[in-house]
Amino acid sequence: MSEASLPTHSLIRSDRYILLVFRSFMSRVWFDLVAPKDVLYFERAINKLKLNGCEVLVTSRRYYELLQLCRLRRLKTIVIGRHGGPELIGKLLASTRRILKLTSIVYRFKPKVAVSFASPEAARVAFGLNIPHICANDTPNAEAVARLTLPLSSMLITPSIISRDVWVKYGIGRENIVSYNSLDPIAWIKTFKPKKSILKALKLNREKPIIVLRPEETFASYLMGVVDLKNIYLAPLIKNLLERLSNIQVVIIPRYPEQREVYYRLIDGLILNRGNRIVITDRVLETQSLIYYSSVFIGAGGTMSCESSLLGTPTISCYPAEPTIIDKYLIDLGLLKRTSITEAIYHVENILSEDIVKVKRRLRAKARRIMLRMEDPVETILKCIYQYLNH
């Protein structure tokens, strides 16, 4: 930088300008977002770093809910590559191509630290360029992702209810694991304020029961051979809800277009009567508000079931594999009910037979007491990042 390019102020102010430029260069952080949860989990940390003068690079990939959520939250990212789909060959090729594209961008940006929620591409690129990689993860059951990220990561941040022994077997040192006394959704539920506009957007009547369903992660490697798009996992439950209950509103939140089309075909063959209604969302919405105002939430995944439990909504998990560590914890707390697809209808009937307002008030009070004892994951994320920026 030449003297002519500096602001025409005093020498002291010029020195400060140079120092700011230097600090900006030395405080570069790269975040790689590869799933919708990553946006919610890292959003506050990204914004705080920017406010504190850090230069932040945020990359993402073409993935239905991920990009829509980025737009909804007004989070700007550089889109690199795409999701590999349900097949192993597609995942491998997409990841390989993405690594090549990311390498060029990250090499030019020269971050001092990389951060991701178990992104294999971020871990590989950071390791190859000798950049410390902070890996967040609360899903040890996703073995392939853990094996691809943890051996290459400098640090793992994770909920304390997951034993270090669970992670060490994947190739990270015990001393490199930072645990926090919290669950991941606290990172965004902490600042959450429900918006009634979601009910108007979906034309839902608050006076009638609202049952929200979140399908399984059909494209996840850890559920290969367990679920697929040909057999609709939640189909028996949906049929039971419509046949046994009346005046209900069922909202299905598909994960991607292929899944949405499958559910459209399913409901085309169903008869709606007795005041029942089905809504299949066709875009990413404020799902936290939808869950907050719903009567029952039924999840076949992980994150939204955890969200719902912490929001104090009656929550049923029909996860198609062994219950996760997070699920077991929430079950022990009395915030989550675990059941099979066929048995879920009986639990829904029991919930709706009670005064739902009182049920939710009781659950919310319990969830609030539990959350007050939890740490803010964002503070842990920032502390870990600043350890590398100040090194």
C-alpha cells in the first residue's frame, strides 16, 4: 500500500489505519455451511465477529433448504458446489469437486481459522492449507462424516452429554475436545421470538389442532438401507391421523423437492373429510414459530425434534434408527416421547384429549427451567475462534 492510498489525515490516524488493515488480515475467519442447521447455529457468531472487525468468508453449497434459509435470514454466502444426493458415488464426486473449488477461494482469502459443522470439505481444505479447523458436531451416529472430519480437525466443540470417548474413537485427541453444557438449538432459540404471521402464511386456524410432521433425512449416509424415497416412512402415520381424528390441520415440512413430490403423490390418494386439512410446505419458513404454535410435533429426524422439545411443544420422535444420545437425554428429561410410526397415533390422541393449552404451559415451564441452566453455545464457539485469532 502506498502513502498516497492512505487517508489524508494526520500521521497518527494513518498509523491507526494501517493497524486496522493488519488486524483485519490477521482476523480472517472462514465458515463453511453445508446444512440448514449450520445457518442457525453459526449466524450469531458470524454477525458478532463482523461487528468486532473480523473479515469473514462464508461459503455454502447448493442444497434446497440451506440456500433458502440463507436468503430468509439475509445471510450472504458464496455458493460452492452442491449436495451429492442419496448415492455414494454422487456424494464422493460432489465432495471432490467442491474441495477443488474451495481450495482456490480459501487459499486466496488466507483465513487464520476455519469453522464448520462437520463439513468434510472444510476439514480437508483447511488441513491441506495448514489452517486450524474448528469442527462442531452433536451427531456421532453420522459415522462417515465424523471419520472424514475429526482426524483433520484441530478442535471439536460438542454438547457435554456426549462422552469424549464417543469422539476419540473417530481419531481426534481427547485434549482437543471442548464441551459445553447445552444443546445446539440453544444457539438460536436463545433469541427466538414467535411470529404469528406463520399461521396466516399457511392459512392455519389456531383454534384447531395443528400437527407438524418433519420427515426423515432420506439422503443421509447414516440412514442408507433404512429409508428411501420409494417407501414413504411417515405414510402409515399420516393415514392414521386422517382416519382417526377430525378437524385437524397436518403440516408436512419436506427436506427437499424430491421428498415434497413424494408427499404430494401420497396425499393425492387420500380422502380428506371431517374438517381435516393437509399442508405441504413448498419453501423454507420460520419453522420455529410454526412449531411453537403447533399442538403436536412429530419428527423423524433430530434437530427439529430437539427444537420442539426445548420450545415446550408436545414432541414425538419416530426416528427410523436407534435413538440418538440427544434424543435419550430429552426423553429422560420428559420433554420428548419416543415411539414407532404405528404407535404414534395413540400418543397424539392422548395429547389432544387433554387441555392442550395447559399441557404446553406445563412443558414450557419445564423446558424454560432446563434451558436456564444451559450455556450459550455461541459463546463457546467465539472463545474457541478467538484462541486462534489471538495466537
